[in-house]
Amino acid sequence: MDSVVIDRQILPEPIFSYIHSEKIRMFKENGNIILSPIVEKYSIVEQAFGMFSDGKLSSEEFIKEKEIEKGLEM
């Protein structure tokens, strides 16, 4: 079974509106064309950790600021 990864944007609007992931795996099975959303594991983790964030400060920037603060306290 060969599969192809396509971008969601190339789909027609009626199909586009049903699939919310950016990448979609398309393959043929028993004569049917199957479209399956690709959910990246790291994006779920990022959403969980960033759910209370206002989007202005990334995790990396927060860690850098804390390291700077520690250096100033010494």
C-alpha cells in the first residue's frame, strides 16, 4: 500500500472543511481513496504546555529569562 502526503490547502473546499490537520496521508485501499489526517505528536505536546500562554513568550525565551534572573541574584 503506497501512500502520498499532501497539503490540506490543495483540497477542494468541501473536503478541506472536514480535515483540520495541515498534512494529509492519501492512499488507496480496496479500490477506495482514503484521506487520513496526520497528527504530529509534538504539536499536541506544544498545545498542552502552551495552553495558558498568550503567545508572547516562547518556552525557550522564558527559560533564558529565568537563567538571566538567576545570574543577577548571585
